[in-house]
Amino acid sequence: MRGTGTGPVVAVSSAVVVVSLVVVVGFLAGRSGRQEPTSSGSPPSSLSMSPRLPTNLPSHIPRPHRSPLPSAAPSVTEVTAKGQILRPGPHPVVAGGEFVGCGELIRPGFSGDCGVAAMAGGRTIWVSESKPVAGLASAANFAHVFTFSPDLGGWAEQLRASDPQAHLWSSIEVAAADLTGDGKPELVFAFHFLGSGGDLGLDIVTNADGMPVVAAHPEDAVQGSVVLSDGRVAQYLARFPHGAPNCCPPFFLQRTIGYVEGAFRVTSVGKVQPSQVPASSL
């Protein structure tokens, strides 16, 4: 008589139970030996997130050499005096009293403009003068910054820019404005280069230890415009991507320069259409 098959079935079931226990124990042991993964979208706390590069500059404009700031903060690239146009003396002393009129410092045979600025170091006189050059349509242009010296008995020329051959600038414009927030004016010299492009060079003159010095010389503005307002200098520089003709820049780069933490710095950069470029203050 055949058996009912109960014995073999029990044996197989026992084997299945043993195998299942081994698998479960192994799985639990494996979980206890590794770190739980983090949820998707949240990186592990040990990773440092690098700041993103600014996205508001056109792709063909070189990025600053220094490391970019986080996107939540504006660019604060320092503008140094490297490449300055005005140069320090020693230069001649013009005889005269402390309260002489600025026009008396324009040289005989020259025409021009001048002004008096109560800078942080004291009364300062600036002069922009020109003189015709025989055989040339352009004139020789000069710029000067004077301070009074009681010891020398007159006005000492501390800074000068000169173009005696009339091959650099069509004109030199000057304005006084408080750019550092100390209630005293700085001097901004705008040098308009000869040529159809109308490039514009800037020197910002401030005071250091009682003497006028060039504190910042921004990048020359191609077909440039500059506007002074609210203690800031706004530059407009033409850009010519993809071989655009010199007559017709597709856009201008607007750079705002302010006085931040003891230095002049580029505080914002943007792109504007040619129709949005304002007339130059200088």
C-alpha cells in the first residue's frame, strides 16, 4: 500500500524555512554594515557647493580673473590705477597766492577750462588746456592738478597729462563729484581719444595723505559714454560680437563703479541696447 507522502513534504518545507532565514539574516547584516543613502535631491552634508558663475555677462566677455562671488552678491572687482593717464611730478611751481583764481594757472597762449575743488587734502585746482598745432586739425591737449605750497610760494603741479604732438586726444573734460561719501569731491578726468570710435579713458583722482593721486583708472570705453550720479560712475562700452561693424555695435556693456571698502570697484555689470545709452556727462 502506498504512503500518503506526508514525510517528504515536511522535509521540503523545513528546507525552505531554513533558506528563507539565511536570506533574511544576510540582508539585515548587510544593512547594518553601510550608511543609509540620502534622499534624492538633497546632497550629503559633507559635500561643499561651489558658487555659480554670474550669468548676466555675454559669453564672449572675459570673466574676471579673481574667483566669482556667490550669485546673491554683486561683482566687486577692484578698479586700480594701473594704466593711469595722469602722472605725478615733480613739476614746476606756478607763483601765486593761496586764493588765486584758477584761470591764472592756464598758460599764456593756451585756451581751456579750470575749476577749484575743496578736496579732502585742501584747496585743489584743475586745469584742462589746449593749443593749436600748425598743420594739424587737432590741438595739443594738457591736464593739470595743482595744490598750494606755502613753502614753495605758489601752486605745485602734482599731476599732469600731456599730448604735445596732438595725436592722442580730441579733448579732456573734468568734473568734481563726491564718490567716496566723505562729503569732499573727487575729480574725474575724461580723455576723449582721437578717431571715429570716440574711445574714452577715465582717471579718478582722490586724496591720499594730503596729496591728489589717481586712485582708479577703469577700462577704456570703446565708443564710450560716462555718467556721474549718486556717488557712482556708470560706464558704457560698445561691444562687437561676431564681427559686427565698428559703426553699429549691437549692444553696450554698462559697468557701475562705486567706492566699496576703501577702494573703487565694479559693483554691477549689465547689457543695454544702443538706444538706451545716455549722453555722456563728460
